[in-house]
Amino acid sequence: MIDVLVADDEQPARDELAHLLRRDQRIGEIVLAASGAQALRELTERAVTIAFLDIHMPGLGGMDLARSLAALAEPPAVVFVTADDARAVDAFDVRAADYLLKPVRTDRLRRAIDRVLELGGAAAAPPGDEVLTVTVGSSVRFVQRSEVRWVQAQGDYSRLHTADGTGHLVRIPISELEQRWADGFVRVHRSYLAAVASIDEARLSGAEPSVSVGAVVLPVSRRLLPGVREALVRREGAR
């Protein structure tokens, strides 16, 4: 059982989120706050695992509140719950665990809680682990580079494939990701980029060289063979 806080200056929104949270058997006590200042007072007196914060509150808004919470001895994971779909990048800057758009769906709320628990409470990306914002239906999600196992080029977009089998489309060309993620990823084909640590098997000789990432087999271009071999040798040498 985990205790949580819900901060929203609008009572209907606050009550609705509390109602949805009570449906989850993992949720213990729910602390309600009608303002950022009240939320900060509550959290300096008691610890909760997750703080669900509205962004736009009079006085101390959700973003400033999240920055203040980072100074606590036991900071909670922050999940923003908002009707504003334009602040996802700002949410990343304050290391939020998730970003939910109103009206909140029960399944999306459950996934946010799952994410916090999987990351061990106050979720934060490891130092140097880039985080990309992706749109999933009507909500926004953060995908850490360390979650990505392989990338597929789709025109000016790239599809990030994570360990859970999900593919997230981002408006970044694969050539740009290849440069940004040169430490840890290797280009295996004009259409594919693979996380070196996720390559389970490499067949680099014969007529159709390939690498396997889990159950997925990615072709390897002949002109890229030297770079793939070098990346795998470096990986083995680092072990």
C-alpha cells in the first residue's frame, strides 16, 4: 500500500482523481490539497510515494511545487495531471515521473502508478539518460533512452521500440538519433538503430548478416558491418 497526495485547486477534479485512485488496491491514504501551498505543508509533515499535481494553481503552481519537493529528505515521485498539453518538456526538466492529461482514464492512471513503482518511488532518469516525450493517444509519456532496445526509421520520424514491445513514434530522424546516441547505440541498417547492450545474437557472416534483439531480427547492411563488429567487440571488452 502506498500513500499519495492529490493537489488541485478545482474540487471536482480533485475529487474525481481521488475516486479513481481508490479503485486501485495498491493505494493507501490519499491526502488532498486545494493549493500548492497546502500541498507543500502536508508534504513537509508526512511522506507519500506519489504527488499528483495540477500545473495551473493560484500562487504556488505545480511546476514550482515540484522543484520545492525535490529538496525534501524523502521526495515523492511527481505525476502532473493537467489539461495543458504544452508543458511536457517543462515536466521533464523537473524530473516528473509521468504527465497525464485530463480527463484521466483509469487505465492510464494505473500505468502511471506502475511506472513509479517499477522505477522505485521518486522516479528519475539516471544521469545522462536522455528522456523523450511521446504522445500516446490523448496523453503524453516520457520514454528514457535506456528503455529503448531498437529504433526504426519512418521518414522524418523514428519509432522507438522498448522492452515491453511498445513502439513510440517521435518526430526525430533516425540519423539525428544515431548522432545523439552514438554512445550505446549502433546503426545496423539505413532503417535500423540498435542498442548494443540489447543485441542477443549476431550473425555477421554469410549472405544475409543480421543481429537479434530479443525476438526481433534486424538486417545488417554490408557497409555497416565494420561498425557493428567494432561496437560488439567494445561491449565484450567492457564486461
